[in-house]
Amino acid sequence: MVDIHCHILPGIDDGAADIDTSLEMARIAQKDGIKTIVATPHYIEYESEISKDFIKNKCDLLNNYFLKNGIDIKILPGCEAYISHTLPSKYKEGTVMSINNDGKYILIELPMVEFPSYVEDVIFEFKLMGVTPIIAHIERYKYIDDNFDLVYKLIKKGALMQINSTSVTGLFGSKIMKKAVQLTRLNMVHLISSDAHTAKGRSPHIADSLLTLKDSGIGHEVIDYIVENGYKVINGLEIHVREPVLKKKGIFYKLFRA
């Protein structure tokens, strides 16, 4: 499996505190069946603008350290970029890391409470550059209600959606768990990742969330699709977007079906 969202780089943000924590996280991931991890430290304009070279050097450090300690996991560079109206410009300047630094996909975090008015513009600008935005942990945002009209609209604008494995298994509560499963059922989930920050609690597990989805009635073809998309992302391959299902009661249903 591939984990495209993980805070495994040591001593950078709210992720692994040190390299030994990174090693412990990698051991957990390897036992879980994860073969590749995209390191996604937070990138926040004017607050945490970590350079691409810094991220790549940290990834090289971990890869060498893991090799010496018998860990068969590859760490690839990336970041979790906090959205702003100038994020596409910063990307053009070469200061924001895409996933695996190949210019095909970028992981973007939205504010937790209030949806910015410029999100669609940011998606549009990235798509013009040939970059597909992946919205991180879509199920955790407070403005994503059970109707999912907004998620539908963002997918139609060209963004992909990622959910956290720990949301599916209930770490963030039953409401978010239900939301993650329902989004998956409606073809509104394209990737599942750990968003791991440590070796305990928010640790790098994915396999158990796939079993939970299966037990919730999600078909194996959907689960296989989500897993396969992780490989496509790190290799810069195009992802076929399954048609999302929009509930008829939503306002965007009327707009898109008019």
C-alpha cells in the first residue's frame, strides 16, 4: 500500500518528534503492509515555508536510516500545503512541494471551520498548470455536512478527495466516521491515508480502515480503486474519477442537473 499523507519527518511540525519516533512509525507502517510513504510536513505561507531542498534532504536522511535498521519502506517528498489565494503563485515560484516533486498532484489542507471563497479559483489555477489538487481529510471539515453538495462541486471542478484511515476507524468520533464511510459510498473518496503524526494514536495504519469499509458494505471494487490510486499518485499517473453521487435534496443538485 501507499500512504500519501503522513507526518513522519522528524522534528519539523506536529509530527514525529525525533528520528526514533520516525523509525517506530515506519515499523508500524511496514507491519501494516505499507510500502511507500509520502512525507507531508505542513507548509503554511509566512509561518512554515519549508523549502523543497529541506524536505528532500530529510527524506534522504530517513531512507538511509530506515535501510540501516532493516525497514523496507520508501519515503518520498511532499507537503501538506495550507490553502491561500496565493498558493498557486508560490507553487509557480518553486517553493511548494508537489507529491514526489513530479508536478502532477499536490496535497492541500483547508481551514477546519470556515470554507474560503477562493477554493475553486485555487483548484482552477492548479489545473491550468497540469497539477491536480488533493483535498486532505475532507471528512473532518465542519462545513462538510451530510448532504455533501460542496464535495460534489469540488470534485466536478477537478479536485480529488482524501480521507483519513483513523476517521474510518472512529478515532475522531462516530459522526466523522459515518461521514467518511458515506463519502466513500457516494464515490466521493479517491484516496485513503493515515495522516499519522506519531507512533501512538494517530499512527500509520491503513489496513484496518479498509476492513471497516468492507464491513460497512463498501464493495471490493471501490476499495481496490482507492488503494490503486495511491500508486497512481506517486507515479504521476492519471486517476479515473468515478462519477460522484449527489443527493437530490441539495441545492447543487438543481444547479448541476439543470
